[in-house]
Amino acid sequence: MKLDDAYANAAYIPNGESYPPRWDAAAAGFRAGAKAAQLDLRYGSAEREKLDLFCPEGPPKGLFVFVHGGFWRMLDKSYWSHLAAGALANGWAVAMPSYTLCPDTSIAGITREVAAAVTHAAKAVNGPVVLAGHSAGGHLVARMLARGMLPDAVAARLQHVMPISPLSDLRPLMQTSMNDDFKLDEEEAVAESPIFMSDRVDCPVTVWVGAAERPAFLDQARWLSEAWGCALVEDADKHHFDVVDALADHESEMLRLLLG
């Protein structure tokens, strides 16, 4: 398809194929050493509607929800547990949901599942709520700011949202072979595109993207920043697979901005 190469990442990252197994191993090691982890908490009835909750020592300062990527078609929460380390060290609880993948559901269906996951986690942890998501997860956390997506009581607790390398205009994806799974038409692509969300919850937003990412992802990040009038950070030398690593570092600029 016309835009398949534009949205390909692994082929343009040195040893790109090595990243998923490395994520998997790091995440498994983190879970094995986690002192206060509640795994596979169910937030809905579908098989993949489960989340992991990691809690710090002492009362949490708030809740950080991280939503994984994978073009809404791949991966799950188990690949990313190690990214909870930074927020935990800063005293925040961290929730990481899985969700049903395309083509077993639509992108709109995934959006609703993530809203249910955020709502469920927010009931378990008091205080402010921050959201970050990577790639397709960046799209999903941006969608949480659509007014009415989250219950008013949860939306009122949102302190910061950070779409990382997000997909903000879904219309180009209709020109990829992945649309065999997405089954997007023009109407749903527009409805699910954050750049067209005019009625949004008032909440600080920072769009973050790796400066060494594919042009299509740099465009997608810029489009969201311009549409929403929010900050855009281009992280020097970072590509699509390592741009999220800073979440594991409790002293990173990414976490400083996200947690405040």
C-alpha cells in the first residue's frame, strides 16, 4: 500500500527486531522484583481487559497510567512493566492496561476500553492522574481528553497528558495494509483522530517525539501540537523504539514534565 513504508519503524532502527524481546525481558525482571504489584486486575469482561497496578512504598502521590502502542494490533502490558520504575521512585502508583486488539475490535472500541481502564485504576488510587501513551497509545491517551470520554470526576483529576510519538490523524492509515485490520473509513478515521477533537477537557498536554523518528511520526506529533496549541518536545537522537526509555528514569526531563 502507498504509505506502508512511511509508517514502518523496525526496518529503519539499527537492530530494530531486537527491541521487543529486550522489552519483554526487562519487564519480566521488573515484575519479579516488584514489591507491591497487583497483576491482571480485570477492568472489563473481554479477555484482554486487564491491567497491572504497581504501588510505591507509602501512600501514592497520584496515579500514572501508561498505555502501550503497537498500531492497535500488537503487544500488551507485559512488555512495558519496567517503565513504571521512574514514577514509582517518585512516589506515584502506575497502572498499565492491555486492551483488545484489531481486528477483534475497532479502534473506537479500544478507545472505550482504555477509558474503562483509566476509570477503574482511578478508583483504586487517590490523587491526581497523569496519562502517557506511546505511538497508538499516544493516540489513546489523547482521546481520553474528549469531553465525556472519562467520567467527570476522573477527568477533573487529570493533571497532565503526554502523547509520546502519537498517531493524531488516522486518515493516512487508510492508505496502509494495516487498514485490513483497522477497517477504517473516512468517518471513523476523522471521529477517532485527536486533531479534530474540539471539545476537550482543560488539561496541560505535552506532545513528545524522538527527533530521529520517521518523518511520518514527526508530522503526526507536530499536527497534534499545532491543532491543540500545546507544547512539542523533539527528543534529540531518540527513535521510535527508545523514546520511551526516559519513563524508567526517575530524574528524566520527561517524568519531570509529566509528574510536575
